[in-house]
Amino acid sequence: MAQATTATDAANAVHVADRPCLVAQVAAMVALQEEDKMKQYTGGVISFFVRHKTASNLLMMIIMIVGAAALLRLNTQLMPDVEMKDVNISVSWSGASAEDVETSITSVIEAEVAQLDNIERMMSSSREGSSTVRIQFKPKADLKEMLSQVESAVATIQTLPSAATTPVIEKTVFYETVAKLAIYGDISEKSLIQYAIKIRNSLLKTGIEKIDYQGYRNEQINLEIDPNTLQKLDLSLSDISSKINSQLSSSSAGNLNSAVSKKIRTIGSDSEMAALGNIEVKIADNNSMLALKDVATISTSFDAEQTVGEVNGKPAIMLLIQRSASADTITIINKLEAYLENIKLSYPQNLHIELFQTEGKYVQDRIDLLVDNGLSGMVLVVIFLFIFLNARMAFWVTAGVPVAILATMIIMYIFGTAISMISMFALLMMLGIIVDDAIVVAEEAQTLMSRGMSATDAAERAAQKMFKPVMAAALTTIAAFIPLTLVEGPIGQTLIIFPIVVISVLIASLVECFFILPGHLKYTKKQVGKPNIFRRNFNNGFDFFKLKIFIPTVAFSVRWRWVTLAISFAVLLLAAGYVTSNRLSFDFFPTTESERIVSRIRFAAGTKPDTIRRDLAQIEQALYQAELDLAGEKDTLVKMIFIRIGGENDPTAYIEARLARSEMREIRTQAIIDKWIELSPKLPTVDRLIIQGNRSADSESTDVNIRLSGPNLVVLKKSSEDLQAAILKIPGVTAADDDFAEGKREILVSLNAKGKMLGLSSSDINQQIRNVYQGVNVKTIPSASGDIEIILKGTNIEQSMASLFNFKVKTEKGHYLPLEEVADISEQKGRASIRKFNGNMSVTITADVDEDTITGDTARALIQKEILPAILARYGIESSTGGQGQEQEQATSDLQLGIVIALILIYIILAWVFASYLRPFAVMFIIPFGFVGAVIGHMVMGFNLSALSLFGLLGLAGILVNDSIILVARIEEHLEAKMDMYNAAVYGAADRLRAVLLTSITTIAGLTPLLFEKSLQAQFLLPLAITMVFGLLIATILVLVLVPVIICCMDDIHSFFKWLRYGRDWQDSENPAIKQEISEPVE
């Protein structure tokens, strides 16, 4: 069957110009059929817009005016907004260890909220003095309702420690940092804070919605009392705290009810310190007043537990300029730059105000890059339109492009879509499709006019005739992008922009090509006289190609259809095998060139601040040395360095380096990172030094993110160390780390028998020790310079075990006894933090990859297959993928379901169009062959496959289905005209050669400039362009050749089953086709 041909096939060897009379008769017959059909199509919406004198132009004007207004109102941003369905619960417990916080607060809250509905995952972190529980709800959950349920659940908890603060429950609100403003100088920290507050307030007045601080420390008032004095006065710190609180009014300004009533406004002024010192704490035996200043030393300082910032060894504060979901990035940047320009001379010379990071500024640059590529592509599109179509036709098709784009802006505004990198690139991807529908209508109108039909009738008939296949093509393209609408989570909220833009473009394109374009085509005049020399030569060349090369090629392929089909599928399997064998890797979201490097330095617990600063200076100097070694003195790689040093309970520091723009330097970021790592000194105080690029600095975005869970932190730490050692052996994997932080050495105090007999409790003793050593937060007073805490604590406390043994504990009867008499004291190494995932202890291991060596997807697959199983079995623990890998797994699962649904929808649409259950397969078989071109393109260009490659395949599928529908529709027309299957397939392809080539060429032309874009920031977009350009180059040929082959193969199968049913005389069971042998394509 595969090699056999029918008698008809054997008789149909193609010879040009053998029977011109027959061709003329067939053409005349087709023209008469078109005239008859025109009578059936009079009236209707399309006829109205074609024949009305002003309707199409008025509609065009309305679209352009409203579209321009919508364009001006669309927000501009780098990436789409992402709404997180998260609720955070925070509780503070000053002085408590991580273990105490975990036992007394975190576990209690987790147990209460774990029963709520729609929880996807729950994570918690217990640190020294604080607890945070983060609940992620399912994407479909109503966050407002979930927040209310969390508040109700937490409100029922009655067992939290009395010293703990009231739980703060907040939902995560989207804010994106668009710029960072560094404020630093050779001034005092207090003055720096005042300047930072002033600048922040001024920026807020310009309309910027949110500005946060980094390196900002709150002021506090320290009240220090000697414990011996407290014993003599028979007072405790809690007693004095109550006295102070009772005399401080509840006013937000913080009134002092003393002999001189004052408000605390500027902490540190002599008069207000005196007022605070005059607070009465006790009546002496002689009935005289004992004031606070008589028993305490009053001073001011900054909170030692908060992060401090530095630039060039000088105190620094970073302002994080953020935008909300409704704000425009470019507007914010313009306001920021205008403000900085206005204040140049308003501040002292020793105060420096510099932009440290301007992500928002890149928005305009990157969108301009896409716009420039789009305009270049549009020029190429117009050139090809004028080459393939006559000048008037090409002009009207071209004129429809800006109309369709502005119509797209209207629909995007209705959908609430912003102008972003994703939406602009989706629009660029659809540029060819914008003109595809217009090309099909215009090409059909030109064909009808060449048969003698008037311009008005030809425009009307072309639009009406093409409405069904073009509408079907639009619906199948929408169906192709259905998978992206089913992806949930943050990735899904990003990907949804693609189908929104696709739907917008298709709706706009349909409106333009059916209601506006035909009204313009009616003004196209027939060709009078001979065409110009270019048109004549091009038409002759195109006819030569079609008659001498294309038709014989298609005829040969159709005659040897089963061999052609087998070869095609062999090529498809070869491409699939090339990918599955990992010769062409897959990287879901490849990283762009980073313009920021972050070094995370974890110091040994208890390292002194001066030692930390000394060591940081050495690491910072290593970066400058790396810059010198790589670029010499001719080029500046590092623009600014901002250092953040954690508080006394957080021995972690960050060195954040802003690099020169990637386009302005020859040295790549990874080379700088490698050199910095090489030159960084090995310091005894540093437990871990991690240097990573911008994205990797966020643990949720690292290439490798694996969460180990189990009941024992000791086992988890050991397993984490083994896992890190193993994954670092994979070539290209670097910067392995975990979030397990060793804490300070802890002193355990447990009540003994004597203490119990005296009526003491563990909480009593812990409270007394904590008050003296850690201090009591008397009150927090809001002020213009931030919240100010009043801290009451013991003074002259020797930080040693001996002093602790002799610490005087006050019993219920007011007696004071040494701590060692009423409690047992021991020492152990503590934990800086305890993390849990879904109620289980967890440690998260992260790592980065060098994408020139290995992709993140490949590294994760190797770890999951070859490393993790042995470690999990050895330690009896569990693992899960976190961060980017977790999101990708969910997205992949959703995409698989979406692809199945998309294929079903495409089949239903095609079955409706062709009124056949089998004919849709002739079109759908073409879809996988676009993958062949994509694989070849990625091999030629040296790129890995990525998620954007998949999106390109979806767009490619829409174009291929579009072309195939139009081709199959023409073949069906020939069959209806009683032409045999062989000639219908061959000449149907010939009839649609110009339209199919032009739709493919315009799409390729629109994306070609981006294909050669050298900007490093645009490289992650290239896989999509590669997929569509190379996919169309290969698949267009397959559409023109393989679709006729598949239709004939299906006809063979149909004939075979007819033969099985009716035997040798099976053709007599139905009216035999009228077989004609023609030599030219029917026009």
C-alpha cells in the first residue's frame, strides 16, 4: 500500500502547459461559481462595512483615538505583578532562645492554624527573640477570608508567654523595589538618620507610595540600674518598669507626668532627659521622693540588635524605593531623578546621596530595546508585503498594523495588563500574526480581482469567504495558548500575560481584517497596462518557482506519500531523541547577566563587632583587587559597595556590589565572582562565605533548592553537610549553603528541689535573669525619627559564669538567694534559628550553577537521581524541592494538563470547520513538526531549550494551524469542484503557496532583528525568537508538502477500508470522482 499508486496517480505526471484550454475552462468555471456565491453573501455586517462610504474609516478612527488613550493609561513595569496568597504571623519575645521560642510560641501557633482550609504549605522560623509563621494558601483561596480565619484561630491561643508581644498578623502585599538610594557620609549616625527621614518624607510627598530602610537603627533610651541598688530598695526591674509606665500617658507623643510635664520629641535633649529622670520610683523612709535619676544612669544609643549599613567605611542608610501593583515604574523613576536633581545643593558636601540600584531605569531601556526590534521587524514585514502583493494591497495591509496594535492596547487595558517585558515580547511575537489574517484576505481579494471581479465585490467576497477559516485559525491559536492559563502560582501569574496578549491581538486582528481592511481594499484598482519591471520580474520568478520547482516537488512527494511521511516522522523522532539524550539541555528560566553581586558572610557566633568590620574590610578589598586584576585601571567594574552588618544576635553580614552596566564592560559577572572567590582571604572567624549573582542572592530563586525534613536538627545538619559536599562535586555547581545557623552557647537554668520548696518557678527565675541581663522594654514611643524604645536593665553586670552563679534571685517572701542555691546551671551550644516546613524540622540547601557548564534543570535532575536517594536512606529523612524548582515542577504538571486540553479544543474547532472527524488530523499532524525547526535553531544558535522555547512552540503551532486550515480549505474547494484527490492536493498547495509563504515570511521578518540582538539583557528572550524563526523556516515547507501528503495518505486509508467492505468494485458504492489531468494551478 505504501509504495503502490492508483491508476489516477500514474496518469498524473505533471507537465507544464500541456493543456492550457482545460486550465482556462476550469478557471472560467471557478469564476462563475464565485459569482453565484456572491449572490448568497449579500448583506451582513461585513457587507455593511465594505459598501458603507465611511463606516470602516470611522471605526478605524475610533480605535486609534481610544487605543492611544488606553496606551497612555497602561502602567509600565519590568515584569508582571505577582499576588502572593501568604499570611505572616510574627511574635517577639525579647531574650528568649530559639528553642524556647519554638516550643512556647511557634509550635503553639502552628498547631492552631494547621487545621485551616486551603493551606498549600506552612513554613516557620524561630530565632532568638522572635517567631515567624508563614502560611501559603492555594491560588484559588480567598485571601481576605483566609486572613480572617487566621486571626480567629490565633485569637483563641491563651498559652503564649506573658512577656511575648501580641501576635501581628499580616497578609503579604505586592511591592516591587524599582530603585535603591544610598545615603552616606562622614557624619554621625544620628544626623544620618535625620537626613534619611527628611529625604524619605520628601520623596513620599512626590507620590511614591512606599519607601523602606536598610541599615536604619532605632534610637533607644537606656535606663541602667545596679542590681545591688535594687536589692537595697527592695525593688525589681519589673517594679520600676511599672512605675515608669504608670507615669507615661498613653499619648502617641509620650507625655511625661512628672513635676514638669513634657512630651518626648527629640530624644537626647538635656531637658527631656532631666524630665525622664524626675519620674518618681519610690518614697524613701524619710518620706522624700526617690527619682529615677537617683537610682539609674540614663543614656541614649541605637538598637544593637538591628542591622547597620556602611559605604566606604562610613555610616550609610539605603532607601528602597518601591512601587505598588497600581503604580507605574517609569513615573516613579522620573520623580526620583527629578527630586535628586533639585536637591543637589541642598545638603552638606560631606553627605552623599547616590542611586545604588535602578531596576526601574532598566525598564525603559529594555522596553525600548523591544520596541526598536519591533520597528526594525516591521520595516522588514512591510518590505516583504510590497514584494509579494501589489502596492495598493500592501499599503492597506500595512496600514492595518498600527490600527490592530492600538486595538490591542484597548483590550489589554480592559484586561488590566501592563506594558512589561513579557507583554511587549508577546506583542512582538504576534506581530506576524497581526498581518497574517490581513494577508489571507488581501491575497484572496487579489486573486478574485485577477479573475475579473470588481474591487468592491472582491473585497466583500474575500472577507466573507475567509471568515470561517480565519476565525477557526484564531480560535485554534487561542486554544494553543490555553496551557499557559492553567499554570498556577507565581509562574502562572507571569505566563498568563502571553494568552492575554494573544487574545487581544487576535481580536484586534479580526476586527481590522474583516471590518476595516475590506473597506479599504475596495479602493484598490485593477492593474492597467503592464506592471513595472520589478513586479514583472518578481512575478515571472515566482511563477517559475511555483511551476518548475514547487509543483513537481509536491507532486513527487504526493506520489511517494508514504515514503515522504515515513521520512518526516523519522526526522521528528531524531529531533526528539536529540533532546531526550541531553545533547540539547533544557533550562526552564535561564538567568540574565547580573549587574549586582552579593556576598553573604556568616561569622562564628559571638564574633565581636570590631572583628567583623576588620574582616569585612579584607573581603571588600579582595573585590577591588579582583577588579584590578581583571580590568586593570582602564575600566571600572565596581560602581559602589554597600555593606550590611547584622545585629548582635545575627552574625551575618552582606557585601552588595553594584557593577557597571553589562553592555559597558567586557568582563562578565561570573568572571568577577570567580576572581573574588579566588582572592577572598580564609579567615578563622568566618564560618561560611558565599558569593553569588543578583538572582541567586535570593534563596527562593537559586538554581538548586532542596529542603530536608526530619525530627532531629543534629541529623539534618549532618545530612545537609553530606549533601552539600556531594553536589559540589558536580561540575558547574557552586556556592552550596544551607540555612542552618549555629547560635551562641546557651546557659540552661533549671529549678532544683530547694527552689521549688521556696515557691519559685522556672518562669520566675528566667524572668528575673532576663530582665537584668537582657533588659525590660518599658515602652515604645513613636516619634518623627522612628519608634524609640525605653530599655531598663541592670548595670555593672559581669558577663561570666561566676556572676551568674552569684546572681541574686528574689523569692516570694522577698529574700534574696544566690542562683546556684535554687537552680542547676549547665551550658550547651544553642541554635540561632530553627526552621520548620509543614510542621517538621527542616534545613534548606541552596546552590548556584554556572550555566556555561550545566543548567539548573540538569543539576537538579542529577541530584534527585544520583545523590539524594542514598542520603535520605542513610539518615532516614525526607526531601522536597523548594524555590524555583518547586515552582517549575508545578508549572510543568499544569502545562501537561493544559496541552491535552488544548489539543482536544483544537480538534473540536477543526472538526467543526471541516465538518469531518478525520480531516482535523491532517492539520494537527503538522503541529509537532515545528519542534524539528526549533531544535535545529537552538543547535545552530548555541542556546538551550527553555520555557520561552515552549511558548514559541505554542505561537508556532497557531501559525502552522492557520496556514494548514487555509490550505486544507482550498483542497476541499477543489474536491467540491469534482477534482480528484491527487490534483486537488497538489494544486491546492500551489494555490496557497503565496499566502503561506507570505504569512511565514512576515512572522520571520518581524522576529529576525531580535534574533541578532547583542544586548545581554535580551538574551533570555532569544529562545522564543529562535523557536519561531527556525520553526517556521522548516515547518512552512512541511505545511506546503506534508499536508497534501497526509490528506492523500488518509484518503488511501479510507479507500483501503472501502475495499475491505465492498471488494474490487468498491468505487461503484459511491459516485466516482471526476478525474481531470491539469497542468497548471487553478487561479
